[in-house]
Amino acid sequence: MAEPLFYSEHLADSGATLTLTGDEAHHAATSRRLHAGDTLWLFDGRGGVARTTLLDVTQRGRALELRTEERSSEPAPKPSIHLACALPKGDRQNVLLDMATQLGMTQFTPLVCERSVVQPGARSIERWQRICLEACKQSRRFYLPDIHPPATLRAVTERAAAQGNDIWIAHPAAQAISFACAVSQSAADAITILVGPEGGFTETEVSQAAAQARILKLGSAILRIETAAVALVAAFA
């Protein structure tokens, strides 16, 4: 797929027309300078993909009239990977979400931990959704990650266990499984990865999660939050 990819919440059946509006249309008409007759692809974030032909640019580049040439559906990624992670500072959040999405993260939950130093802002989820969308377009991934509200470690592990997920918590405990062994042991279709704040999970948090989660160690180095999270998503994907 060499042609540009854009997001549309709704797709049309083959032979039907649809109108693409908003930022995606403006980007196609101005930044990409697409014209009538050009081919572009649409995805709906839920696996739906459509090849379309641009018929007309209207509303000064804020709307594109498109005809669907073919439509298909991509299978959901397996394993599905739920990253539940404490938030790093500043732009490192963007790096984390961008790279994790490109690598195959399917869900994200910001963890509220005892040692958390960063809390989500009022518009954080909206910003994260934009980052994940751009990462999907870049990497040609057709499923947008679901972004959940902030939650505690206990809440995430209990929900993941109820859903039958394979749960791994990153923590340098003496009884922790090595990174390589953890990856080789996991064959589940749904995996939840838990990554703590800069100061790490407290022993209380780890003991609470241990009933449902297995502990893994990422090696002797102390990694940044986003480094650990991205390494784990890449390994389990």
C-alpha cells in the first residue's frame, strides 16, 4: 500500500461515495496536495480498510468527495496487548504511546501508583488518541488502541484476570522471571503488561498484584518508564 492512509470513522461499501471532512481532509488536500483521480486509503480504527478514488475537493480543502473502489477487513491483532503503565514526564509520554502503538499495543491504561509523580491532564486522553492515530497511519496498523481512564494497579489486574489475560508485572524482585523466559512462557491471546513509575512499584503493590500477575525482570539496568514499556510491547507482540 504505497498510497496515503487516512482515518475515517465510517467507511462506505464498494461503489458507494462518502465525504471525508475535518483535519484528515485538510491534510490530504493541503499537505499531501491530492487531486481528483488520486487514490487514497481509509481505515476506521476497527480493522476496516477501503481503497478510494478522490472525486472532488470542496469547502476550500475541508472536505473530500470519495468513491470506494474496494473494502476489506483486517483480522484483530494477536496477541492483544494491554499496556498499563505509569506516566513518564513531558514529551516522553508521546514517545511511549507512539512507539507502543507502532509495535502493536491494543489498549492503554495510565496507572495510578503510590509513587506516581505525573497525573493526566484534563485533555490528556484526547492528545493521546491523536498520537496513537498518527502512529497507526505511520505504521499501517488498522486498529486504534483503546485508551482507558486512569486506574490503580489492583483495579487493572483484577479486571485483566477476570478477562483471562496473561498478566506480567515488571519489577526487580528476587523471585522474578527473566525477560527472555517470560516471553517464551507466554502463549496467551490477551496479555496485560504492568510498568510502574520512576521509583518503581511498592512492595505492597507488587504483593497485591502477585495473586494474578507474574513478575518479570528486565535485567540489571534501571530503565526509563517508556524504555521498559516499549521493550515489553515489542517482545510480546
